[in-house]
Amino acid sequence: MSRAWLRPLVLPARCALAACGALLLACSASPPTRYYTLSEINGRAPVPAASNPIAVRVEPVAIPPELDRLEIVSREGPNRVHIAESELWAAPLDEQIRRILSDDLAARLPPQLVVDPDEPATTQPRRLLSVTIAQFYGDASCAVTLRAGWTLRNPRAGSRRGTEEVQIPASAPCAGALPAAMSRALAALADRLAPVIAAD
């Protein structure tokens, strides 16, 4: 019996197998996905006793839309960024910034002066610290720039406002170390905000 009718099927089948093999090879060659978090960094020395006993709560932090993603974003030039598809934040960046900034401030101020940002509803008065991130980028050398505006609202004395810019110098090697450099930038921001809170 002739098998000539099978010949038109052989080439497509081989092509399909080759395509599957190439796809599997490409998948096996892709870098593994890694997950990162920001971390608390204790201050060099605690701030002296605060003059205002009203506790402070860090409010939800506003970040630029281009940073509001799970992929780590770094700066490659004045108008270009790099989105690391295999290097992801383990939690939303704005939530991490709020939690770590709160922890950094608590480590620099007297006990119980900084409350849990996710505390349940309370009738106790609170000073509210709002932070808006304008820029929070690192580059390939792990140099980080953090620019932020802040408002500290006091239920008894109105509001105070300010802006801060923090520069973290380059460090080598940098591979996978950008979240650590960004954590140092947040710690430096806490170093500047803690005396403001203590004196408010």
C-alpha cells in the first residue's frame, strides 16, 4: 500500500516539533525571576525626646505612575528607564515605602511616638505625615536619587511642609543591590524627618 499521502503531513509535523523545541530552549535560557523588598535601617543615634507627645502616623505614600509596578525600574538616561522583567518587588512599592519609612522613623524617635501605619480606627489624636515621591530611581551603578515632598499635619498646630532630596553614591558591584541602595535613601530621608517630627 502506498504511503505517498503521508508525505504532505511530515514537513508540518517536523516544523511544529522544531518550533516547540525552540520555544522550550528559549524558556530554559530566560533568567530566573527574583523578588526583592526594601529594608529598615537603624539611625546612627536616636533623636532627643520629642516636645510633642502626639503620635505620628505615616499616611499612604504617593509615587510616580512609572514606578507603580511590580518590576524594578531603574534610570538609563535623562529620558529612558529600564524595566527589569525578571526582578520584581515582592509587594507594591508604595506600600513598602510607607512601611519602611514608618519603621525607620520609629527607630529614630522615642518609643510609641510613631504608630503602626495600619492601626485600627482610634479616637486618639494623631499627627499625620504625608509623603509624595517625585523621583526615586537608581542607575546601573546603584547611585540613587530620592526627591520627596512632605506634609506634617498637627491637629493642634496646623501643618508644616517641606521637600527633601537624597543622593546615594554609586557602589560596586551593583547587581541585585539596587533595593538595598534605595533602602539607604529612605533611611536618609527618615534621618531628616525625625528631627522635624521631634520639634513639631
